[in-house]
Amino acid sequence: MPKYGANGTVTDIGLTTVKVRNFDNTITTIPTWALVSDAFINWSGMSASGGRRIKRQPEH
């Protein structure tokens, strides 16, 4: 969910928040209602197939 800076694996689901361990090992907390109201990409198929995600940063 780019809006929240989350791009990793869900580690904890609570009543009001969901914790995501990002690919850079940081933790992002997302309100649970955001998973219902906002769009997100499910990367579990990529992980299950042994694939990797490469994120490019534009040069400044």
C-alpha cells in the first residue's frame, strides 16, 4: 500500500491495526479499515513461486 509506505509481509493483525514488515525490514502500521477501503497488491504469489521483487529508485 504505497499510501502508507507498506510493501512487505503482514506480521500482526489486530482489531484496529495491521503491522507490515517491509522488504527493507522496517515496520509499518496500517489501520485495518484501510485494507477494505484502499487498493493493495497481494505479493504472496511471487513469494510462493520463489520470485524476487526489485525496486528501482530514480537517480537524482
